[in-house]
Amino acid sequence: MTAESPLKADDSRGQRWREVGTALGLSGGAAVALGLSRFSYGLLLPPMRADLGWTYVEAGAMNTANGAGYVVGALIAAWLAYRWGMARTFLAGFSVSVVILLVTATTTDVAALIALRTVGGASTALTFILGAGLASAICPARNPRRRGTLVGLYVAGVGIGILVSGVGIPIVLSSGVQQWPEGWIVLGVLGAVCLPAAWWAARSVPEPAGSRIALLRGREFRRIAPTFVGYGLFGAGYVGYMTFIIALLQEQGRSSGQVIWFWSVLGLVSAVATLLWGKVLGVVRESRGPSMVFAITMLGTLPVLVFPASPAAMFVSAVLFGGSFLAGPTAITIVAQRQLPVSSWTAAIALLTVSFAFGQAVSPLLAGAISDATGNISAGFWVSPALLAAAAAVNLLQRPAAGKF
């Protein structure tokens, strides 16, 4: 062994720790984009619906508006990154998302809330998509397992956001349903706390070489077409669960303490499992990765429907669903990386997220309409497992990458 070897080993270790720190810093963007801005709405929906007198369609319309904004943000993400750079656009989306969370506390007008959810959807799409692109670019080496781990660390921020909001929001709501505006303020403050670390992390990642393609070419789209369709079905299936699960549990007679534990378990399991999924998805075949994730997520929706009277079913659902649904973005990011050259990664992730966002926009309205028509929220809830099963089946059509780039 030469005298330089220990130094090189130390440099390599130090570099890996810096990469981990950068991924964790970026994960604040994932926490804000999904954990706080989107999923925490499931906690705030019941008190807002009770205080404002909403139907399930109106409650679902808020997430549909958010999904529609997400579509817009996904459509323009690659173009804005092309014009302004990934880091700058990521941080702009992050900042706007925090502001929207805070401003949501200031109004009870349905039209204004829909507008805020729409703008918030666009800003969170920019945040999450470009954060994933930056996380993918942290590791310069072509090492799928290592890159998958870093992307998994980034996505784990969503689970942390779910966990923290699951502790904070119920405390705020303990004084009554009319305290929901304070809940949005808490979410905004939590997001603002994450911003400095995200700013440092985004500025420390070099702009990915050649990442200036705003749109995919036709032949590139054909390579990921099954994943495009499957990811849209996945978005439609999982968001119905996250939108209405708290309302369903309350309708089934769960106590507030049980609901808090459910949400906390879901958040904790999702954060930990995402790290494990990053390693698994880094080595499995493209078609198998997303299909595995989508199928397990589907299984996670079933216990609360099949065994509505069982408290154990609630926690089995939290473990299965929480342990799989956040691996969806990691799975499709790895598919894009393997199928396409680095110059097309941001455009591919953005396009896949458009499909995902369309699914998210449609599903809450459909589930809400079925629940209102039947007078039973569990009837609309069955939309989720059906769509998730379809997503798993479609993604099996994804072919392995033809070559390396």
C-alpha cells in the first residue's frame, strides 16, 4: 500500500459524506413539496370541511386544483431550468411554496383557496422535480446503487415532512376545528426552517453537464412510454388514499390518538423505507422496480377497506402504504437515468411528473363524487387500489435499457 492510499480513502469517505449532506439538504425541498404542501392537507381536510361546510367534492377539488397546478409546474420545469438553471429555479419554487403555505391561513373563501392551491401545486412541482434532478447529479460516478441511495435520501424528506406534520398539526387542532389556519402557519414555518440548508445544498451541486434539453425527442419518449402511463395511474391511485384516509379513519370511529399514531407510523416508515428502496431499485430491472412499488402500495390501501373494524388493519395499512408509496419517484427517476442520456434527465422527469400530476388532479374529484353519491367515503376510496393495480400491470411493459449513455 502506498503512502497516498489512506489519504485517498479519507478523501473518498469525505466526498461520500458531503454527498449525503447535500442530499439531506435538498430533501427539505421534497419535504415542503409533498410532505407539507400536499400530504398534510389530509390532516387539515376534516377540520376545514367541518368548519367551512364543504362536501367531499369540494374537499377533493382543493387537491384537484393542487394537481392541476402541479401539471403546469411539471410542464414548465425543464424550460425554466434551461433558462435560469436548476438550482435557481429549485430555490424559487421552494420559496414560493413556503409563502403559499403561510398565505393559505389568511382566507376562508373557496375560490381564493383553490387559487392558492393551484399556485402552490405549480411551485411544488418545480421544487420536487428539480430537486430530484439535483439529487441525481450529486454523484458524478456512474454508480446506479449509489445514485439510487442519494435520490432515496432526497425523497425521504417527504416522509420526514409527514412525520413532523403528524405531530404538530394535531397539537394545533386540539383547541377545535376552527384552528385549521394555524395549522397552515405551522406548515409554512416548518418549510421556512428547511430553506437555508436547501439553498446551501442546491448551490453546491454543479449544473449537470448537458442538462439543457427542455423537451424529449419522440424516440426518447417511446423508451419510457410504459412508465409514463404507469406513473400517471400511480399518481391517481395513491393521492386518493392520502387525500381521504384521515376522513375514512374518522368515519370508521378511530380516536384522534389512533389517527395521530397512524399518521406518525406512516411518515416514519416512509422515510426509512425510502432509503432501503433506493438501494433495491438501483439494482433491479427497470420494469420490475416501479411495478414492485406500485403493487405493494396497492396492497397497503386494502386493509382499511377489507377490515374496517380492526385497529390492527389501520397500522398494517400505514406500514405497507408508507413503506412503498414514496419509492415511486425514486423508481421512475432511475428508469429515466437508465433509458436516456444525462442531457434528457430533467426533461424526462418533468414529463413523467406531468403524467403523475394529471392522475393526481383527476382522482380526488372522482373519489369525492363517488363518496358524495353513495354517502359512504369507503366507496370512493376503492378507486385507489383499482388504479394502483393497473399501474403495476402497465409498467411491466417497460423494456430494459438498450444501451448505456
